Amino acid sequence: MSRTLPVIHEVRELGEGRQQLDLEFSNGERRLYHRLLSGGHGAVVVVPLLDEETVLLVREYAAGMHRYELGLVKGRIDEGETPVQAADRELKEEAGYGARKLDVLRAMTLAPTYMAHQSWLVVARDLYPERLPGDEPEELDVVPWKLADLDQLLLREDFSEGRSLAALLIARQWLAGKL
């Protein structure tokens, strides 16, 4: 079922990339909504495959949780970059590999009812060693993980970031030819 988008009567800038929207829905109801604007050109989440059976994860400090967290390579898309270029750069900065084959699977959102941010899911294959300097304060641990053991990874307390969880499940289905 497709719906008519709400009418935007007013947009108030609240500062720091935040807005308040005065909306009227097709049934006449009127509400104020808040949203965060995307501060840039989006981001990438990379599923780097060392071989057909092994994905590379990185362990890095997660300030929001104040712990070290396992996850996929990810980062911002710089101005003028495509998702493929950003994925290859981030892979070199965070994991020390480049990729000869990069496939963009889809865009993913974090909280679409509140944020205007998209992350592009990219599968990287045919990897080769190459490192670029990144912006991390310390070198990240690179952790190979067998795709056959993905169910164990999904239940680990230190693997909790939603984009990484979703990306691995989508990539697994894509690699199996089910998408």
C-alpha cells in the first residue's frame, strides 16, 4: 500500500544538524517531528572476504559502549568518492587490504524515522595486502572469521553493531545466490 507523504508546513533549524518538521498527515493529523540530517556523503560498511569461507572483522575501541567491539570495516564516504572508492580506501586503512572486486549490494539506514543517514553495503573480494594511513588512534586488530561460524559471531556480546549484523546476514544470502 502506498501512502501520500505528509505535507511539510514548516522546517525549523535547531542547530547542529537537527531540524523540527511541522507535518500534516493525509488524515488531517498534525505533528512536530525531529530529525538529524546526514553530516556528509553517507558511509560504507564493507564485508571483506579473505577467501570464499572467511570474512575479515576488525576490533576497535567503541566510545559509545566504552569497550572494544568486533565489527566490519566501515567509514565515511569523502566528498567526490563513490561507495566503491570509499570501501576500498576504508579497507586499506582499517584492515590493511585492498580489493580487486567490490560489489555494492544496497543502502542501509540506521534509524530512518529519525535520521537521514545511509550506509552502503559493499562486499570486497579478491583481496591483496595494502595499507593506507587512517584516522584511528591505534592500529586495529584484524580477526578472520569463518562464515560457517557466523551464528556464533551473531551471539557474541562484543559484536553488537546493527549495521555489521545486518550486513553479514545480507552478504551471506547474496553469496549463496539467494538474493
